[in-house]
Amino acid sequence: MGCTVADGPGFGMYPTSAPWPPGVFQCGPASVIALREGDVHLDYDMPFIFAEVNADRITWIYNAWTGSLKKNSSNTHTIGKYISTKAVGSYSRMDVTEKYKYPEGSSQERQVFEKALEKLKPFMSLRATSTRTLREEREPSISGKFKITDILTVGKEVNLTLKLKNLTGDSKTVMVNMTAWTIVYNGTLVHEVWKESVTLSLAANEEIQHPVKIAYALYEKYLKADNMIRATAVCEISDETEVVVERDIILDSPTLTLEVLDQAHVQKPVTVQVLFSNPLDELVKDCKLIVEGSGLLLGTLKIDMPTLRPREQSQVNFEILPTRSGTKQLLANFSCSKFSAIKGMLSIKVVE
């Protein structure tokens, strides 16, 4: 869908949409130029879209025993870091970040943020939890990060390392509470799949590594189509602010390989081959393939595929009948008992 609506000189409007629970759906439009300048008072969804690309990320620690929330840290650089769209005439990514905001961390970007907060004050029931209004936190005595140590593939064990470094000349004892949750693309938590608590000792300026292993059996039932898992470690040192280490990881799905076996001609049948390999050590059942392509197929082609044994490869051949010349796209979607949506695409050049 595309539209342009004028709401003032120089402000072209572009549609955008995002779900807003419960039951409300915000669907723009919002001026890209006005977003860049912080003019959040204009119609229609300016505050909402401005927050999507400019908000500070505040980390809170939730106490499950008391139900209380405690602010841990603020980060002004993680939201709106890369804003992309599909390039015209190709499948490459086009970076449009500079159209939506001034360079991250620049004086212009901070000024626009403050301008937007001022314009929103009459409508705010709560004070902004921004790094501009919260006191500066004390610098932590340790730093940490999760490092990937093996290939991330659905069906395999997830192997990470938690790296902690002592930033001081004193020894530190760290209580680490780690969890892993399956999530969806917008960060919404789905289900806790793993947790571990451990006490680690760090000598002065020492860096240590602690292995993290999440078995496939723990996450297989709760992994969504986005194939995402969030690993979090809350690191506690006596009389100091907790250090939260977090990483979102994406597991690779098996690939669906498409190949046209001959030159495609208008009004002449040509065979397409599809290959899929079961990467699991168990049966994959209820296998279905759905194929569609404008100018290549009349309607949608649905194919039932046989059950696949562990590590077995399946091959399916079918015919298409091109009706127009030019470069056409064939889209395939494979689903089964273990994978909900494995997609493949093939560009086919059709000649007369």
C-alpha cells in the first residue's frame, strides 16, 4: 500500500503500521521529514513512530518474589540504529536511517530528542524515563558479553560463552543468574527454556569464560517462526549495581533449494526441482510444499511430501507453464511437524 498526504509545507506523509495491544492497530501515516525534526505534534501517529526510531532503551530488573521493578541502565544507541527498506529494482537493502534521524549521538540528534520531549509534555501522564532526566549511574566494576562458539542451527544445541572481565584492581565475587527465552521479532518473550545460577570469582583485571549450552530438547517446542532466543545474565556483586548481559540469537533454518532444469520458454512446460534435507535426528512428518509464481503458475500448487527419516533428503519435481516473458519469481513454502515455514525463492528468466 502507498499513499502521500500533505499536512504542511515540505511534509510528505508515508504510511506505516504496527500492532498496539490490546486490540488497537496504529496505521500512520507519519511525515518522515517531521520525524527527523522532532515535530511530534503533527498528525497522525508521530509520537508512536518517533519512539520507534529514537527511544532510549531502559533496562529494568524484575523481582519475581516481590513483584517490584528496579531501573538498571539506559542505552541511547540501540533503537533506530539501522532503518532499512528494499531497494528499487533489486533485492538488496537500502539504508534510509539518515532520512529519519540525525546521526546517532550527534548534537542535532540530541536537540531533536529534547524538542520532541518538550512538545509531548502536555500529553504525558508520567515523566520520561530518559537518560536526560535520570541520574547518572555509577560505572560498573565488571563488563560482560555473550559470544557464539558454534554454528546456530535449528535442531542443534546452542553453544555460547559468557565472558566476564574485572575492570578493577580488586578481586570480585560475582553471582550470575542466567536465563534463556524464546522470543519473537519484536522482543516479546514466549517461554523460558533454560536457566542456570553460578558464582564466579575474578582476580584483579581478570577475564573469564563460562560455557552456556542449551539443548535442542529444551527449546524445540517453544521456538517460533522467527527462530529467536534471548540469553540474559544478571551479574550481582555485593553493594554494587547489577550488570545485565543480554544477546538475541537467531537460529538458521534448513534451506529449501529450487532449480529450474531447463531454459524456460513462454507456453512451454519446464521442470523445477526442489530439494530439502531433514537436519534432525528424528522423523519429520506432515510435509507440505506450497508453490506460487505470477506468470509461471495458474493459482497455487500444493504438494504433499513423504515423511522424512533422520538426515534424509527429499526431492520433488513439478512442471510450470510460463505465460509471459521476462524475469519471474517462483516462491516456495515448506512446512512440516518440526518447521512451520521454510521459504525458498527462484528467479527464472523466461524467453519467447
